[in-house]
Amino acid sequence: MKPPPPTVDRQRGESLLEVLISMVMIGIAVSGVLAALVAGSVFSADHRANASAEVVLRNFAEAVKSAPYAPGATTYVIAQVNTGAQDYQAAVSEVRCWAGGSADADPASRDFETCTGATDRGLQMVTISAQAIGGDERATVSVLKVNPVKVTTGGGGGGGGAGPCDDD
């Protein structure tokens, strides 16, 4: 004999509790994916801002390096540099002159002081700052400028020592 056909009360569907639990699980998964997308967008914007500042600094530093050496300078005025980013501006923030020290030392670790015409020994550290227009993001870089005419040692008198940029 055949079993009787299923009746309506024997058919089984999904309960409301099961549907709610599955919706909560799907919601948690979707919110995790959205959080990852938002974090990626934020990090991308930060990286883009850093890259823009780097381009601005690099272009402005090249313009400063190609400008003629100015003994005793307190700043370098660079006109109309294509900085590569419209939302950043760059300027020379400080010029310091080499105060002597070991010619064998790394130029970044040598002693530098505020430039005057009397203390300029032919090597300057020019600090350039780039700042976001309307923002507080700021980046700096320092470049060294060498006077091709005058480079003297800081050893205090004669001595015949090599200057910081002599090739000998």
C-alpha cells in the first residue's frame, strides 16, 4: 500500500527565527566588507596626498638647486614653478650655512648655522616646505647648495685641508 499524500500540516518551511538569524549573519558579513572598502578609500586618499606633497617638494627642490648660489642668502625666491599639484604650495622655509666640522662627515650631520655674508663658506642647506592649501598637511625636504667659486674649510686658518666638496 502506498503512503498517503503529504498534507499541508506535514509540509515544513523556514521558521521566522531561522530567517532572522540568516539575515543577521548576512548583515554582519556585508558590514565587514563595507568597512574594508571605506578603510581602503581613506588610506588611498592619504597616500595620494603624500604623493602629491612629494611631487611638489621634488619639483621645487630641483628649481632651488638650479637657481644661482646666493652667498649669505636667507631665502631663495623661485618664480612660477610647476609644482605638479594644484592643492599644495611650496616655499623655502630656512637657509643655513655650513659652520665647519669634519669634511668626511655626512653633510646632513654637519653643523649648520644661520647664514650671513661673513659666515658663508660655500655650502648651504636649504629647507623647503610644502603645505596643503586649506589644510594642515605639511612635508619638508632639505637640499645642499654648493658655491662653485668658494668652498673653504672650517678649521680656522690655513692648514691646506680639503674642503667639503673637493674631488681630490
